[in-house]
Amino acid sequence: MIIHVVKPGESVYTIARLYGVPYTKIIQDNELENPSRLVVGQTLVVLEGTRQHQVVAGQSLYTIARDYGVTVDAILEANPQISNPARIYPGQIITIPPRTRKLGTIEVNGYAFPNINMGVLRKTLPFLTYLSIFSYEVRPDGSLSTVNDTPLIQAARQERVAPLMVITNIEEGGSFSSDLAATILRNEQLQDTLLNNVIETMRSKNYYGLDIDFEYIYPEDRENYNNFLRKVVSRLHELGYTVTTALAPKIAADQQGLLYEAHDYPVHGALVDHVILMTYEWGYTYGPPMAVAPINEVRKVLNYAVSAIPRQKILMGIPNYGYDWTLPFVQGTAARTISNVGAVEQALRVRAAIQFDTTAQAPFYHYYANGRQHVVWFGDARSINAKLRLVNEYNLGGVSYWTINTFFPQNWLVLQSLYNVKKVI
């Protein structure tokens, strides 16, 4: 895998010649809508694949490896028939492996809304371990909202992807509710009612496990939430279901704030099968312009998380979107959500050059519309590559995408180049 950053004057055709691959492959792999027009600063993922090299006089494995940008060990691994690395001969055919060697096998979760385009879902499922369908909203009486999830569950299981039922403390037609969480967490009878309804839904819908996404819980309900999890895990594990929880991106055990205080990392880490770290939304709808998930901030969360939670239980969150802010930023105004693919398409329309912030490991660009300056922060192959490599660096269990409702081809090209995806069904 090569991540190429487009320079002025380059085209798909010149880039393809540079790396010795068909230009049609670059177009198809990256799903370029307008391959004749590229944006300066845009990334293209070039997959070389396995190639055949015919040895010429004077060549050695060292010079061949250098020319292809791989190691001698990688060539030897791809060519077990070479018994003596010092003795290769003109005319001999040697297999050249891709430059990027896989780092291992990981678990991949993707959140999807029930209205996801089924074509997008089917294209994405081969890259997933789990599909978390968002969401069943908990009601104050312990009942659940209805979700049209059957088509998603069936599609997931056909591709050996484990469907996870997601429950949230979102008020119907509203947002996450501290009061709703308190109503449930402070009443044992309501918890039992809720849990019975969850189990009945999981059985009837053929779910694999449960994902609990309770947010903005009152700090005084921290231990109530822990006890609720103990009850849930005990019941569901007996029935053969897994339990996952979504956790706020904390950098310390005593971090202040309604989003953080009731999320007890050590308890979750001890009880549940996986935790999903919501390592995104530093740049958010009503906040000032910045990268959605700056890698330097993500590292701070991981540094604390691995001290409190078994590493293989951690799925690091990755955002699949960006934001477009109007400048100058005014508190209370909202940024516009934009897909990663849409951000590049917009840069092409407004003739903006894409820049890259090396500290945040994220792309951005400026443009003008209706006399106002805008800034767009989003994700590209470079930012995805940087995040995915954190999984190997920290020895995590895998990643979780919010959300998979829009298809971002480069993400899956990079993921597939770096890791094998574990299947659990």
C-alpha cells in the first residue's frame, strides 16, 4: 500500500506510471467519481499487489528489494523456493510482495443507523466483525423503542458479521438524558423489566450481543451504573451473549464533567467483553474548528485506557465524517457535517488545496462562499493510517467506526492492507 498525496500538475495517469500500476486500478480502488480532475493535497491509495520480477544480470536480492521498496526478508518469505539468498540467476522469476506487511488480526465494529443504504452496508460488511445497530431507546418504564433492524441483522449474518443490539438513554425525539438514565439506574425493578425486554428482543431478532451506550450519566449514579452492568453481564453471559459498553474519552480516572465521571474504566474493563472508546468529537458541531479526532488527543485517552482496561478488550473509535465551519467561529453557531468523500468533492468544486496538520494527523482546507471564509476538517488515507497503526502500537483489540452509513473507500483499503479482520461467527 502506498498513500500518494497529489501534487500540482499530476493526474491519475502520471501517478499510475510512477508506481507501475494500471490507472484503472487506482480509479476503481479509490472509487474516483471524477478521475480526470484531482485536488492538490488529495490522497490516493495505491495497491501494488503481488508482482513478478525477472532477474537480470548483476542484480541481487538486496538491489531488487531496494528498487521495489520492500525488504529482503519479505522477498524471501514470499519465495520459499529460494534456498540460498546469495545465489539468484538471470531469468529467474521472483515474487515481489506488497510494500505493506500486515500487522495482525483485529476486531472491527461499525455503527449503522437502520436507514443505511443496503448497498453501502453490503460493501462494508466484509470488513467488519460486529455490526452495532443504533439504537433501541430505553423508555422510563423499562420498555424499548422499536427499530427496523431485521434487514440489517440478516445481511450481517450472511457475511458472518455479528449483530449487536444497541441500547441508549436517548429520549425519543431528543438526545441523551441524564434523568432517563437516573430513572433506570436507581430502580432495580425497572432494570429487571428493561433486561427482560432486552433479552426477549435479542432472542427474537437473533442478535449476537449487547452494546450499552449510556451517556451523560449523573456522577452520583456511577456506582448504580456499575451495579447495573454487573447484573447485565451476569444474565447475558449465562445466556451466551456478549456485552460491550461505549465509554467517554477519558484521560484520567478523576476527570471532571458530566460526560466522564460515571464511566468507571476499571469496572467496565473487568466486567464486559469489549469497551468502545469514543475517541472523537474534539472538533464537534457547536465547538470551534479543529480535527474531529486529533491523534495527539487520542493518544492521551489510550495512555489512560490501557492502564485501566485489558488492551484486547479495547476498540478505539474512529470517526467517519468531518465538519465545515464558517469563520470567524461564533459560539453557538453550528458546523455542517460532511462526509470524507464529500469533503474532497467540495474541495474540487471550490478549487481549494488540501493541507495536512502533522500534529493532529488530519487534513483540512479553507475556501470562501457568499463572502464568508470556511474551514473544513475531515479524514483521509493518511489520518486513517495513523489511527489504525495505534491499534498495533498499543496492542488493542481493534477499532469501532462511527458510523458506516457513508462509504469511504480509502478507509477500507488502508484497513485491509494493515490487518486481517477477525470473524466470530
